[in-house]
Amino acid sequence: MDDGWSPRLISQVLAKEGAGDTGRVSYETIYQALYVQTRGSLRADLHRCLSLKRSRRKPRGTDRKSSSPYKEAFKISDRPAGVADRAVPGHWEGDLIMGGTASNSAIGTLVERSTRFTILLHLPDGHDSVSVAEAMIREMGKLPEHLRRSITWDRGVELAKYADIQTALDLKLYFCDPHSPWQRGTNENTNRLLRHWFEKSSDLSIHGPDDLASVAATLNARPRPTLGLDTPAQRLNELLLNAAA
């Protein structure tokens, strides 16, 4: 749990590893052990290990706002149908996770749809469109061409330089419909996991590039149920090895 593993993931990994009957446990049992049953609140020494850091169990829900429609940009409706089935690698989803209002800090997040591999963008000089474009071009430029085919992003003003990004990386950038975070659901889920390290309302500018690299490596080494409990790092490595063969 210190590495952001949820009770459900712990339960699934125990089952995959073939633990004996005494070693298997359901995720609900783990939650019941963590929460004080009479009140439904979590013991103070444990609640910070959960990805949502809630001291009480609550229904999930999001209320994110998007802005700045780009009339000249590609819309998600323009995106090829083949992107949706995740059969072809190299299609990414991205967004910013924001720090507290006082710090006005942010970290850029990019997630590859087929492998769930995550790249974090260090934005020490702010999250204006120039800073975001430069960071994205720098980090994604390290990838081979077949692993950078498209990016899907919210309609935020931080992507105002989208044309520069498309030209530099030779890919297409698609924008979601307004108020539709589920259209980049892989990135939304990843951002939720990243809150284990980057808390809401905190100053994200205190995290340097080495910190971001360490967090990304930890997250990419986390088994994913959607990958049959493989890790994103394993899946990406397979793609790189197959391309080199």
C-alpha cells in the first residue's frame, strides 16, 4: 500500500501468485480490516495509504470542467475507430494534475492506451501553453515513432500550442468534447492513482524531475488487472523488443 496498491489489487495479486487458502483474502475483507466497522471511518495510521486518501468510504464521482474549444483542432470524433480498441500501440491520453491554488503548480501526465505506460511532464516554469508544449515535445521525442501516433487531451488552454506539438512529434492531437473526461478514461484513472503521491491542494512544484521519474517508475511497475496483472513497463518492453526483432 505504500506504493499505491489498492486492497482490490492486493487481493488479485495474491490470487494470481497461487497463495494457499490461508494466504488468500478478498479486497472487502482488507477494507473491513482497515475501517472501523462501527463508524465506517478509517484508522488514522492507515487511511493515507489508500489511493483516494479518504477516511470514509464514499461513492465515486468526478466533476471536472473543461474550457477553450479549439475550432481548428481535430475533435475526438475525427479520431480513427482503431484507436478505441487499443489494438495498435502509440496512442496516448493526457492531462494536467493541478496543485493547490496558492502554488498554481501542475504536473503533466501522458498514458499510452494499450500498455497504460505513464510519462510525467515536469513543469517548473508553470503550465502555460509554451511550457507544456516544450515539456511534451522533449519527453515524447524520446519515444520511437511507432509509439507516438496520437494524443487525446481535454480542451484546456494549456494545449493552445497544439499545432507546434503535432508538427514536432509528427502525430495528431485530438480534443475531447466539453465536460467529457470519460473520453480519456485511461488518463483519468491514472491521475487518480497519481494522487497517492501528488495530493490535491499541495504544492506540486516541490517535486523535481528525479521525483517524477521515480513516481512514474513505481506506477509503471504496478500490476494492472486490465493487463492480466502484467505491468505497464513489461508491456512497453515487449513492444520495444518486438520492434527491434
